[in-house]
Amino acid sequence: MTLLQLHYFCKAYESGSVTKAAQELFVTQPTISSAIRELEKEYDCLLLERNGKGMVLSEMGKLFYQQASLLLNYAEDFSRQMHEAADQTRYVKLGLTRSVGSNVYAEFFAQCVFQYPEMNIVTRPGASVVLFDELRKQHLDLIIVPRQEEEDFENLEFIELKKTRMLFCMSRKHPLAGCTSLTVPMILNEKMVSTINDTNKTKVLNRLFAEYGAVPNIIERYDQLNLAVNMILNNVATGFFPEEGVMRYNGIVGIPLEEEPEIEVLLVWNKEAKKKQEVRKFIKSIREFYAESE
């Protein structure tokens, strides 16, 4: 007995004739008839009988059809699940912070597509704290994020891709726009905007301002970076953002703070994800890309 024989038998009964079954399955009529005879021979019984209206099931055929249908449905469901599971292993689920992560990946994207055109990469934007949580839950394979203060990398692996700078950003109309560098005392009274869930950036700002007995004057937080940028462009407020997040906006000036060093941009993955061949390819390719860029 084979699944194909069962399929031919069920189709012959459901179609009402061997001829119709053969037409629907694009095979010859003898192929269907032979499959049914083989089944009847194997189980030493008559499964299908002819009457004036076509094919009918014998008593044994009724039981056989019932069980064959269940088995075929199970096989189809099994095949679908296995294909879905195999497809999932071919996807690389990549989390990106909206500024640093997205721009770093954009730099690498053309190289990745050229080198591995068959690789399927699904990206998910989010704040660093959210992406780390998704990575630990194995909802993501890898993430590209700026290094976090006090981040716990237990059960995670990472490499440094490049370094970037946090810039104090303002409109070109701002009085400080002509400076080449700034110190924290120069910005203590500035109104600032930021994005939500930016816990790491908040820690950095609080640390810098605390040395002068002050706290950042953040007047608004937005879910989308472009909303915060528009506030800066219109000279309503200033902001503290990674270089990659604002470098494409012509109306914004980004100036480094003397007290804040460069920060590392990391590719982080969980150990389970590295078992996937596509993830290993991605890590190798992006590592080589940024090594050559130095």
C-alpha cells in the first residue's frame, strides 16, 4: 500500500468513475484501475463496485475509504507543517533599532543581496530593550544595536561591527549650530525631544547631566524618530541621537559632546539561532563587510 494508491482509490470513488478520476489527476485510466486492483489484492477484498450510477463502495470499501481519507489528510497536514518548518529555517529574523540598527543594516544590505540572493531576511524595528527581550525569547535570530550600559549578555554572543557617535542635534538656526564640539554645561538649559523606550540613551544623558547637578529637560517623547526630528528641524527643541539617525537630514546639525566617547554598534545573536546555516552566513558576511570598511 502506498499513499499514491490510496489517493487514486479515493479519487475514483469521489469522482464516480475511473475515467473521471484519471482526467482530474492527469494520468491514464489503467493507472487508476491498476492501483485499485493492487489494493484489493493486498487486502483480499472488493473495495469498489459498479452500478448504474457509477462507482459505489462495498462494505469493506466504506471502512477502507474512511481510514484512507484520514491517512491522506494527515499526510497532507504533515507535509504542510514540514514545509513551513523548513521555510522558517531559511528565514533570518533580524531586529534593528530605528536609527543605528536600520542605518547600519542599510549600509550592508546591497552586499548581502549580492552575496546571498537566496537568503530571506525579515527585519523588525524596535527599541533596544524590546529587541533584547525578543532575542532572548528566540522570536528574533539577531539584532543590531548600539552597546547598552549594564547590558547582560548571558547566553548571547556578539561582535562589534563599527563605532558611532552620539550627537547633540539642533536646527541650523540654533545659536550653537556653528560649534564644532559641545560640553554638557553648554546644553544644560536646552529643551530636548526623544523617542520612547530609549532607556539606554536616558541613562547616558542622566549620567552626563548628573555631574553638574542637573537632569535633561526632555519636553516630549515620540514613538517615531521622524516626529522628534521635525521638532528639531523647526527649532522647537534639540535632541541627543546616534549619528546614523540624523545624518540624512539636511536641516539638522549634529555636534559631538566632548564628555561622551564613541559607542560600539553590535551584532548580537542567541546561541540557538546560530545553528541555522543562514544565520551563520549572515554573521560571516556582515563581519567581513565591516572589517573591510575599516
